[in-house]
Amino acid sequence: MSAAITSTLDSFLAPYHDTLFTAYDLAVLHQGDLVYHSATRPGLLFDFASLTKLFTTTAFLALVSAGKTSLNVPLMQVIPEFEDLTLRSMDGGQDPHSKEHLPTPPERLHETVNPIFVTFWHLLTHTSGLPAWRDVYNAAGAAPLPPDQPDPIPRLIRYGRGLNALVRYPFVAQPGEGVLYSDVGLMLLGEATARINRTPAELDRTIQALVLDPLKLNTIMFNPVSEHGLPLDATAPTEIDSTWRKRRVLGEVHDENACGIGGVAGHAGLFGTALDVAAFAHAWQTNAVPGVDPALIKQAISQQAETNGERRGLGWMLRSYQGSSAGDLFSRDAYGHTGFVGNSVWIDPEQDLIVVCLTNNVYFGREKRGIIAFRRALHDLVWKTLCA
């Protein structure tokens, strides 16, 4: 690691520690080499939040590459109960922060959706018309005990209750109408991926076999405390959940829906380190994702859909032209993803540059509190230091 970038990034991070987050893990790869790595505590595991979606996507694309499914297969062919109600009603969705149900737009009051038209491509591009968020955790059962204590509700029962709710929610748009980022869609993709791999309700086994083991990503796991036996302080603490769990979240996934269905979900639940995320990103950058056809890799990181400047590949976010969390200097072809607790991974193929930043930004509360400005400044600084 060069002294110049070490000094630059150490100085940049210092003011944010204990003000924007209490823990971080930052890794930078340039031209295949690790040029910077700094962490609050070596080996500390971070809640990936929505970075989990990338691992679900990769497992699914490995199954496509193996000929076990395809992008244009309707979801109901794998999850037939998704079509049980035939024509589905529409509503305004539910606010993920206030938890309030939103009013149905007048023009949608008498509109219906045929769920048979939802394909895996729609789920991967967030164009399914499914709501961004619904309170699945309330359907799954009471809040679990802390993760170092046995949960009185078995994980598979929680999961089954949650899935029963997931397949029945109203839509908020027609399939293919536009990009609407949807946790609900990725939760369903996770179950479909597990079923295609013949491990229904056990996405963790599928991701382990198709992604983590082939890439030797040994720090990445679901449920690090309750199922892997790690101590609570092996993970970075996140938010005080004052309404549902009524405790600071530690050793368990921050996302209520992932936690409520047992900690394993297609949209959130994984924990790990920045170095392993960087290794995962490097496999994508070098067209070397085990089991995924290089042509499908290229398709996944190319624009598939765009609405109001929000550009989507297959599972991946593509750099927006204005206000991107990757800053203003990463190339137009940059791709990545963010996670609600304060995480991001961005890849600039033009400069062969990868930046992985894991934090616990929600420690002080789930308001954004400067994380977007931090991310933009970080990526611009890395690019100027290494690529200018």
C-alpha cells in the first residue's frame, strides 16, 4: 500500500469516526492490487444490508448459466403460489420508515395486475411493479430474542409465514412500467433461487454453494451469532430498534424483514468484511465469477432499464449521471450497490478501480445524516489520488 494514498485516506476518514459511524472497513483495489485497507478492528463483521442482493443475483445467474432457468421465465413457474389470486389489486405501498400505508393513487383504484407477467428479468431490474417495501416481519411472528438466545419460533416457520405474505401483496405498478427499487422483489428472487437449486427456504445453502465456497469468501455468512456461534461483538453494532426489538441491534441483521423471517433473505442478511466484498467485486471486474457465463456478466453490468436517471443492470446499480453515490469522477460504465446501514461497493472498469466501504452509519439512527455526501467525497478522493 502506497504511503500517499494511506495518508490521504486516513486523514479523510478521521473526522467521520464517532460522528457519522462508530466502525468502518474500507478496501481499495487498483489494477488488481490492494492499495489501501483500513478497519476499525481487523476481522469485524459488518451487516451487508442490500449488498446481500448482489450475492443473491450472482447465485441466480450461476443457475441461468447452468441452464436451470432463464431471465424471461415467469416467477410463478418456480413459485406457483405467486399466481394464486390471479388478478392482483394495486395500492400505494407502504413507507419503509414510518411504516404507514400510502394512499392508492386515484388512477390505480380500479387497475389490476396479472402476476403471470412478472419474470426474473423484472425482479433483477427492479421493474416488476412490486412494492418497494412491506412489513413482512409482522406477518412472520413476534420479534425474536437477542441472537445469542434461542428463538422460540423456528426459522423455517418464520420464513414460511413471511413467504405466505410476500406472494400476496398488491402491486404498485405494472410489470415493466419503470424502475422501482423493491426489497419485496429480491426476497421473492431469493426464494426462487433456492427452489431452482433444490434447497427451498434455504437461500443460505444456495449462496454458500454457488458463490461463497467457489470464491473462498470465508468471512461472509448469514446469522453469524445464532447459527455460526460467533460472539455478539464479532459484528459491528447498528441501530437502537425502539419499536420492534426494543434493543440495540447487535449480532443480527438490522433489516426488520430479514430478521423477522429468520435472518436469511434475498435482499438482506449477509455479514462479512470489506476484503471479501472486494474479492467478490474483483471476480466480477475480471469476468471470473465461478459458474457465471462471461456474456451474462457483461449483460448484468450493462444498462437494462432506466427511469428518471435510475439506471439498472441485472442486480447491479449503474452509476447515475448526476448525484451518484460513486461521486462525479467514476466512469459512465461504473457499477455497484449500496446498503442502508452505510455500505457501498463501486467498480470503475475503465480505471480497474474497486472501492468497498462498510460502515455502521445507522448506529446514530436511520436518518441519512451525511452518508451520501461522505460516499461521494470518498469516491472522488480515491479517483483523484489514483487515477488523475
